[in-house]
Amino acid sequence: MSESSAPEPVDLHAKMDEVKPLWTPHRIGRFDGHQLLLARVDGEFVWHQHDDHDEVFIPLRGTLLLDFEGGVTREVLPGSLLVVPKGVAHRPRTEGGEVEMLVLDPMGVKHTGDVRDERTVDEYPDI
């Protein structure tokens, strides 16, 4: 592999500076039919599920809360991750401020899953 064709590292903090609207994922990479998405979130998102795939949440700054049916809530701290299995209804949310996170999803997946919401994004911006 030549110097010019070798992949470059991605500075997640610099890329996060380009993510402005809340709850709007921005694509920073693709691999094996999947996408790496950065998002800024604050408050509550919509209850939804993804029937055909798992979803991975990795907070980079702030504490992400994930609510599940039955009144179960999981706290996901920066430096940790949570995999939501396919078919499981969930609602991401925050308390006490904005959270910056990395999400791994298959290409073409909507972040609102099976629900259409005013925050549904049909095409994620590439940054």
C-alpha cells in the first residue's frame, strides 16, 4: 500500500464540531455494509425499534440513557457501549445536558426505526 492510499485516522472530536442539529446523525465512515454515525442529542427521542438489526450506542461525552419496555433504563457512560438487540423497543434520552455519541448501524437504516417522526432523517449527511 502506498502512502497516498493508506487510510487516515478520523478525529472524532473535530468531526463532532461539524454536527449541529440535535438528533440528526452525520455519517463519518462506512465499513462492510455498515455506517459510523455521530450525533448530538438532548432530551427525549422517540420510542422505536429496528426489526432486522442490532444497534450500537457509544457515548463520547455525557451520559446516555436508554429506556426499554417494562420500565427498565440503562445508563451508558462515556467509554462504554450498549448493543440494543434487533426487535427491542427503546428510547434514547438524556438528563442534564447534551450527549455526543457514536452509533453503528447497517447502511440505509433510519434512526427512528419503524416510526416516522418530525426528527426522522431520510439521508444522513456525510462529513
